[in-house]
Amino acid sequence: MSKDLDYRKRLGYMVFGFVLLSLVYRWLSGALLSQLASPVLVSPFADNFFWAYLFTDIPRLLSNHFVLALLFDLFFIGLTIGCLMRVRSRLLSIVLLIWAVTYYVIYHNYVGHHGHSFLGIIFMIIPFTMKGDKTFRITWEAVRYYLCFIFASAALWKIFRGSAFDGDHLVATLLSQHIDLLVYKPESLIAGIVQFLLNHQWMIQVIFAIVVAVQLSFLTGFFTKKYDRILLTLMVLFVAADYLVMRINFAELLIFGIALLPFASVTNHRTTDSPNELSVS
Amino acid sequence: MKNLFLINTYSQSKKLFFLFIAFILLQVFFTYKSVETIPFFNYGMYSAPSKVYDQYEVFEFIVNDEPINPLNLPMLAHNMIFKTTSRYQFLQKHQFEDPIVKTIKRRLHAAMLKGLMDRAISSISNSPNIENSFPFWMVRYLEKVMKLVVNDLQINLNVYEYDEHYHPKLVESHPILTYSKE
């Protein structure tokens, strides 16, 4: 295999390696299906996809039977390892994608909250389900644009809803978000940071302005790749700051950052499909 | 520049091009409707203007007559017990008649799928029996994450007010769930 084609393997090692780390984290946190103790309370909210899945009774079947749930979890981990060992296997990637979506639906249905941190895992598997290197490259680029959409749209939501210009918005959010921390761990470092900010509210307003600016900066990703390294740095800092200031763990979303890595650019590689480069920016 | 990607996609793979166009249009639609349906997600968390309230609520978990610190649990486990308890409390306020049943009936009626109504309601909504089954599940889950036997469990809803230095002060407390193995 030519060196140029090895980029798909390299990306695969990174993506599936990250997925495996995510599963280990979830296992250590007691968040795999067999660790949920046969949950009973469903929360599909208004999501039609959740409704369709629940209608099949697959979530109930898997979560209510420990052995089935355990087999599901073990297969999930085994599939991920299989994808790592056979990165170019389209079949394994497709099955892993189905497994990841099923896990996402079942877990979030029973946890009572449809969070977004696991979505990076799902979206980043998609390119590896493509048949040829041409379609792989196209969908890899599409995933990079989706990452830019996530952050840019987050800023635009704040702007169009007016919260970006509301000086008290983040203050109110911090008061609501951290009441449990201030009750249960008032002596912790993060509680100290939160109380310092609440007693110096001008800093909160500055922080919020920076947050919106950082998120908005991802609009540049739609027009050029020149700033991808900067966007990657901002993304890492954003996730870290989100954890410190808001206690929201978006670490799993960092898998999207692989699409911003310099050597992940597909414009510099040729494939056996065509001798011409695919110009995408 | 973004259009260049789509133009190149069109020349390389018309199937993917039309798939992307459909995805973009549907994403715009679901963004406009402010609802999510996999794979169309909205990232407007914490964008709705918030206001400062006089009081804030926190759940207290008393296991075997000892209050536990839920923040000592792994973050995902802590989220699990708080968010499910919040949902339970929501259903409790509705006398355990899940409000989603009305939405199910409206959607299936509109989609002319009345024949599937009973099956949909039993699969997608919580039955009134959740009042009894949820405490048993919470006990099982706490036993798993805390690695101890739970003989008694009480979950209280504590109400706090912030003082002038933003320290929370307890103002009232009332139980929302009580369980005893005996």
C-alpha cells in the first residue's frame, strides 16, 4: 500500500483509539448499559428517532436483561478494538456506527437528558463506513465542516436569542448551574473560582464575550483551513474552560479535533481513484 | 469557499452531494423548529436568556440514614441520579400521568397511525407504575455505584437562597421519595 493511502489508517487509529478511550471512561464511570441497573424511567422527549427506537422495544429488552446488556457492552468494546485492528474494514465500521447510535439512544433515554458530548464519536465513525478513498475524503471534509457548524451555531443561537448581549445571562446561569456544587463541595477549587466570579461579575461578562467570540471564530473554518491549528487550540481551551467554569464535560467532543489536525488534511494526498488532487478549500 | 466543497462533491459523487444538500436543508428545518431528531441536533444550550431566581432547588440523598455527597460519585453517575430524580419529580407533579401521552396521541393521530397508539404509549411513555418502580431502580443503581447495600433511601428536595456573598442557605426541605427494605 502506498504511503499516501496510509493517511486513512492513521486517522482510523486516532479515531477508533479515541472511541476506545471513551468507552473505558464510560465503563469507569458506570455508564455502560450493563452498569445502569435495569433503568425504568424513559425520557425520549420530542425526538422522533428516540420514539422509533423505543417503539421497537430494543432499549427495554437490552437494558432490562443484564446478560444482554453485558453482551452489548462487550461487543461494543470488541468492535472498537476490531476497527482498530482492521481500520479499512467498512463492515466493522458500519456495525460500530449502529452500535454507537444504539448506545447513544438507550443511555440518553434512561439518563433523562439528551446530551451532545457523545455525538463526536458517532459522527467521526461515519467516514470510515465509506466504500472508497474518494468518498472517505469527502465525508471527512464534511465532518470537519460539521464541527465548525457546532461552534458557530452555538454562537449564533446566543446572538439571535439575545443572551450574548445580556450582561446578567452568565451570572444567572452560574447561579443555577453551581447550586449543587456550592451546597455539597463549597471548599473545592471550582467552587472557589465560581464564588470569586460571582463576587466580581464584570469578569463573568468579559468571559462570556470571549466565549461567544471563540465560538463565532469557527465561521472561518467554512472559508479556509489556514486557521485550523488555532481553531483546534481554541477548541481544547474551550472544553477545558467549560469544565472549570460550568462543570460540563465535553471532552468526548474533542474527537472532532482530529479533523483539524494538520496531517489530517486530505488535500495533500492522492488516491488510486484519481491522479488529481481534490481541492476542497 | 464552502460552495467550492459542494461543487467538488457534486463532480466527485452526486449521491453524496444530494445527501449533503438534504442534510443541510433538514438541519435548517429542525433548527427553525428548535427540536432535535437524530442526526439533526441543535447546539443552542445555555443560549436562552436566563434570569436570577430568588430560590434554587437541590436534591438531597439520604442513604441508610446518612446523607451522601453525590458529587463524590463519577460525574456521569452523579448526572444519572440527579437528572432521573428531576424527571421523577416532574412526573410526580403530574400525578404520574406522563404528559408525553398527549403528544403521542396528537402525532400518531396526525400521521393516521391510530392503530399503533396503544403500543406507542406503552413503549414511549412512563406508566403510572413508575411511582413504585423508580425507587427500586434508584436503590439498585446506588448499590452499584456506591458498592454498598441500601436498606433505606430518602430523597429530599431542598430549597436554597443565596446570601449577599453567594453562599447558599437552606430555607426549606421536603421529601419526594422514601424507600425502606423492611
